[in-house]
Amino acid sequence: MIFLKKLCCGVKDENAVQRTGPVIGIRHLQVLFYFLLLTYTYCMRTVLSVSVEAMINSTTTNPNIETYDWEKKRSVLLSSFFWGYFVLQIPVAYLGKMYGPKSMLVVCSLVDSTSCLLIPTMARRFDAYGVIACRIFQGLAQGGIAPLVHSLLGRWAPPSERSVLGTVTYTGAVFGNILALPITGVICSSWAGWPASFYLFGALGVKWAMLWAIFGSNTPRDHRRITDEERTYILESLGHQEEKVHETPWKRILTSPPFWAITLAFIGANWGSSVLLTQTPTYLNKILEYDIKTNGLLSAAPYLAMGICSIAFSSICDWIINRSIVERGTARKIFNSIGTLLPALSLTIVGFIPKGHSTLSVALLIFNGGLTAGGICGFQVNHVDLSPNHSGILMGITNSWTSIFSIISPLIVQFIVTDDTNQTQWRTIFLISAGIYAVTDLFFIVFASGEVQEWNNCEDMAGDAENARGKSDEDEPIENGTIERY
């Protein structure tokens, strides 16, 4: 009865900081920048998944567009991005924490965009090795983006809006796939050919870096156009009482069960998304027999479903948290399970659908993509819940470690699927992915938390430990409220 009363009427948290800033403010402009950044970076990450087919087998009537004998190198080309992806995440997260993420995002975006622009030239001059080199540099650059964006969310997203703002940010990754897959398919089939797709998305990345350098900001304190009301609202809701840099409690992070819950959930999501992103175009082409233009449109459909569901899920998630229907940690577990257990079921079913029922297979793949959006307001924003001060570091650790599985998954697919037209071999891949989804979600259900961890509030690196021990009780975090000392 109490739960039904909360569900119907809602019970607002009495300790919550009241909204004093504008409904639409500078924090939303910052989140728009994060959204666009992830849109463009995922366009540049995804473009090769579709264009590689055109680079191997001509899909244009333009005789001047070159093709290459890379059939046996396909999986290596697709996985090479992740060779660089995990290398710099923790160092970049640490530097962003020390010196601010704004300038580092400019550098990461420019390196990523330039590498994308150079792929056609490098392919012509150095064959597959040139493309692999560009993709490694793209991986190095993009590896720093997620931790830096997470660090910014820790400074800009009030707890009462965290699910929505975090989800809008990471929906950029979804939207990037929605754009890149069909647009790349159309471009590859046009007179311009596959090189134009790399030029287009690389140019968009350069444009973003220029605009961010002008309008971006590290914190609400630094932004010149933010109102006093919005600045106060954000800082007080996050408990940012003073500007300081906290020492990173490495040992306590690495021995924290909620941190490992995020890490395992991340592994499951990365594995599933890697298979969905890099292998769906091949599955649609070889098993369901769709041409490259149709393939691009259908490959984008799961991400369109994900984008729609992510907005719906995040709004519901913040609503049930803010009205105290469930605790924050419970809400994260519910939506993470939606984003893993149901896709595990749909992937299992896809593996057993006969070739002649391609419409049903595509429908389930779209259904799978939509449901995985639950993970964005599950594990994805959970880093900021555990530690607003160290959220960038947490993201750097989890994203770098779990990206190793993005390297492994295409290679495992290549090892198991020796014949692209053999559906039994593809079934094995889908069942493995479903199993990983289920196991990692079970660990998240048992060990995840939505509370700020006590190691969030380490002493100021420039401060005195003795002074820290002498702090009064008023400096302690307020449990179940939104004010914690930053």
C-alpha cells in the first residue's frame, strides 16, 4: 500500500535542494555540447562498419573510387580502433581532474577528427596498415572523451536531473549510430563513394572542437553567461562548497563492490553493443541478404529505438527517484536489468529464427536495441552517483578495462564464424552475448549502490591531513539528501 501511494501520489524528498535555477539554462547548453560531441565521435567510430564493405567490394558507379583486397583483414580493421581506445583513458581522466576537461576535449576531438579525415589518403598510400594506424589514433583520442564528459557531468548535473541529463548526453552515441549507418550506406552507393563519408564526419568533429573552445566551460563557477540563481542551484545541489582537487583514493576505489558492479555491467554492455555495432551489418548482408543501402538503414533502426527509449527511460527513472518511489540504487538496478536481461532473451530468440523469417529477425534486433537504453540510466550514470568528485576517474577505469572486450569480441566472432553465411555459427555468437548480459546484470543487482561512497570526500591534495581530521560534523555528507561536500 505504501508503494502504491508513492506511485500514485509521490513523496518528495524533504532534504532535496529546491530548484532555483531556470528550467532551461546553461547546464542544458553544456549537455547539448556533450550530446553533439558523442554524436560526432560515434559517427567517426561507426563509419568503418558500413564503409568497409564498399572499400572491399565496389558499391558505386564511379570508376575512380578504389577498392582493396581486405576480406581477410575485415575483423582486424574493425577491432583496431579499440587497440588505442583503452590506453589513455585513466591518464586523460586524471589530467582532466587536475587541470580541467575543457581544453583536453578540444585536443581529443581534433586528433579524432583529423585521423578520420586522413583515412582515405592513408588507405591509398599504405593500404590496410594506414587505415589501422588512423583507427588506433582515433581510439586513443576517443578513449579520453568519455571520462572527460563524465567529469563534466559530475560538475554540471544536479542529482535530481542526473538520469535525464546523463542520458541525453549519452544518447549522442546512439544518435551518432543512427546518423552514420544509413548516411554512410547512401554515400558509399553514390558517385562520391566511400571516401566522402570519412570527410563528412571528420569535418563535423573539427567544427565541434572550434565551437566548444568558445562556448564550453569546466564548471558553473567558470561560465561567464550563467545566472547567479542557476549557479547557486547547481553548486548547492552537488554540495560544491569550495573549489578544490581531491586526492584519488585508488585502493578504496579498487576494493569497492559497487565500483566492480559498474565494471561488470559495463563489460556486458560493451560486449553486446560491440557485437550489435560491428557485426549487425555483416549479419544483415550475409544471412538476411540485404544490400548495403538497405543494410545501413536497418542497422540504424536499433539505435533509433534506443534513442527513443533512452529519453523515456531516463524521465521515468528520475521521476521515481525524485518522488521517493524507490531508492536511487534500486532504480539503477531496475533499469540496468531492463537493458540487459530482455536483450539477452531477444538475442537468444534471433539465433533460432530461420533465414526465411528475416522481418521477425530485424524486428527483434530493433527491439533489442531499444531495450539496451535501460543501461544508460542504470550503470552508465552510476559513476556520478558513487562519487561526483572522482566520476571521471571511475569512468576512465571502467571504460578502459571493458574496452578490452570490444577488442576481443570481433576476433572471437571471426574465430567462431568461419563462414559468414552459416547461421548456426552466428547463433553461437548470439547465445554467448546473451549469457554475458545475464551474468553481468546479476552481479550488478547484488552489489550496485546509488549512494555517494565515503571515499568520495578525500582530503584536498593541497590541504593538511591534520586539518581534515579536525573537521566538524557539519562537513559530513547528508545521507539521503543531495548536499554532499565536494
